[in-house]
Amino acid sequence: MTRIVIDLPEEDLRQWDNLAAIRHLSRAELIRQALSGYLADNRASSDNDAFGLWANSNTDGILYESQVRNHDWE
């Protein structure tokens, strides 16, 4: 595990300490859990996220593309 140094406002630090005491966790563990949750909720999408997006669509892809392109020029 890599150690990092961050600057936090004193009030935030007090809130982390209070929450850590309530949950019987170390401040470091509480912050690790919070950061892991943040990353899980905000992960960067990958190219594979769109794979198969139109698999169940009855739309003709070429026709759709043509309609979209023609609409842009109107």
C-alpha cells in the first residue's frame, strides 16, 4: 500500500475523527473506504461499456446513420 499526504481543513479532520470513532475504525481506514466508494461510483468508462448497446435494437444501423447525418444538414 502506498502512503500519500493530503491537506484537509481542520473541521473536515474533526468530522473524519468523529465518524471513525463512531464506526470503530481508524481514520485511515475510513478514508480508504470513502475513496474506494467514490472511485467505484465515478469510474472512467471504457470502450467496452458501449459494446452490444444496439444488439437488441430493430433499427437498421446504416439507415439510422443516414437519417442522423441528413438531419444535421437541414
